[in-house]
Amino acid sequence: MFDASTPATCPMHAPADHPGFPPEKVGILLTNLGTPDNTDYWSMRRYLGEFLSDRRVIDYSPWLWQPLLQLIILTKRPFSSGAAYRTIWNEEADESPLMTITKDQTHKIKDAMQARYGDQVMVDFCMRYGNPSTKSKAKAMIEAGCRKILFFPLYPQYAGPTVATANDQFFRILMAAKWQPAARTVAPYFDHPLYIDALAQSVERAYAAAEKTPDLLVCSYHGVPQRYLTEGDPYHCQCHVTARMLAERLQLSTDEYMTTFQSRFGKAEWLKPYTDQTLKDLPSQGVKRVQIFCPGFSADCLETLEEIAVENRDYFIDSGGESYDYISGLNADSSHIKALASLINQNLSGWQSAQSLSCKARQVRFEQHAHNK
């Protein structure tokens, strides 16, 4: 695969001091939310500070929010968040599960793209918060000769605090580029047939492995404030579409699945029903066996592995539930990689079909121009 170390060349008739340019290629840059570099106080503070200072995530006035964040929240929260991360940390690789999984996803997508396009494409990943940063990876692609970049936020459903802020950051980097590449972003894929099929296969495997068929499949998504819905954010609707399409694919009736929202923050009303409260209430309603799934996460992370798999399990069991199973995220499962690769191929349409010819023609024109000068 091409990378930033690909040797640069000059046009044939260019003067000796003319700068060299690497061979032209297309970049595919995957992105996810992010992860702290470690679980210690300062690593957590840096990560949380960047995350919670994003106006797409917390849209309160900075004059009100920043003193609260800097003086109170970032004084205490790094300790509790660090402790939570330590319960799921990949000690062997010394990184979070999100980092491990994203690396695996990227490696498999690289293989799929190389098999189809050869060395005409460059595949890498970045994080919106923390490392590797969007800035470092986008700049590396530009320096490696990527005259076109496909930016792929790995969020199936659109939300301002996820897809929009990732795109914002990517385009901020392009604003500073001397030679700005053409750019595309991959749209949310909440209803893509291959994504729905990958979800269904995962649930089918979990149901087949269960001792008894669950009473209910709970599809839990990260929450956002309720006002986002009235302000035009389509996240709530797209989550429900995904859950409904998954249920139809699995042939589940309306009383065999439900959609809930997790991880609310602050005192404002968020999208309902809340996952934690729902799980506390279900046993009293006769629902004793549940499997819970998080279709909005492309990779398992703190929220799925600690909050959903452990904390919410305790709520359900302590309230009288008998069986609670978390269905792992799609991660680097082959069906998931197939869906992501299909989306990439669709979005490369028109770029890659003529890539080799356009590169050769552009090089000839460039050399002729340099010679005529």
C-alpha cells in the first residue's frame, strides 16, 4: 500500500529545484469517536477536556460551561472514568478496546481495497478526540499524494455530536492545506441492506447460543437531548428505522423488541425510553430474559463493554431479571467489513473508475506545461 514514505518524483522537464510530488492516489480515511492514551489522571483529563469542549457535544455557552468543566468536572471525572476504562483496558496491547478493534477493522478494509484497486488507494484511520488525530492522518494522506480523500465516519446513524463534528474537524484540516484535495464524506448507513444483514446475523448467532429464547431484544442507542429532535437532528428517527428493519429481517413482532437510549448526561430531558430505567422496570412486567444490542456502535467501547454489558446487567438482575446477555458489537466481523467495504466502493464511484487514466493524462499535461514554460 502507498503511505507517506512513497518516493516523490518531478515532471520530466521541470527545473532541478522543482519540488517533487508523490504518485497521485485516493485516500480512504476511517474515523471513530476516540480514546484516551492511557487510564491515568492526566491522559483522561486531556481526552475528556477535548471531548467535552466540543460545541457539537455540549452546546451550552462557553462562558457558562467552561468554568464548570475546568474547575469541577475535569477535577473529578478523570478519576472515575479512568477506573472504568481500567476494567476493560487491553493490557496486552496497552490500549482501549476501541483502538484495538478500529485497527483490526482498518487492516481488513485495507486488504479488501488492495484486492480491488491495488496500490491506487491508501487506507488509514483517525479519531475525532485523542490519537491518532484527524489532523495528523489527513495531513499524512495529503503529503502522500492523495488528491482525493473519502472520509468515513463510522457511525451508522447521523447525529450532530458524532457524524457532524467528525466532518467539521476533517474540513478544518482541509482549510489549512496548500493543495487541497477533492473530498467526499460517507453518508450515514442506518438502513443499508448489508449493515442490517450484519446486525441480523449477529443477533441470530446470539439467539442460537442462548439456553432459552429471550423474551425481548433491546436495541440500545447512545442518547442525545430531546431538544435535538425538535431542532432537526434526524438521529432519533434513524435509530428507530434501524431497529425496525432489523426486527423485520429477524421476523420479530413488535412485542419482541424495543428501542431505548443510554448514557444521558446532565439534568435535561434526553431521548426516551432510557435504557437503565427500562431494564429496572422490565422484570416487574414479566420480562425475565433479555438480550441487549447496540446497533449504533461500529466498535465495542467503554459504553458497551462497561455500561451496557456490566452496569445495566446489574440493574436488570437486581430488579428480578433472570437472564441478561450483551450481544457484542459488529467490530471486525466479516459481514461488517463486507458492509463497510461496499459503502466505500459505492462512494468511490467515478473516482476510481478513471483513476489510472486520469493520473497518466494529468502527468502528461503537467510535463507538457512545464516544457513549454
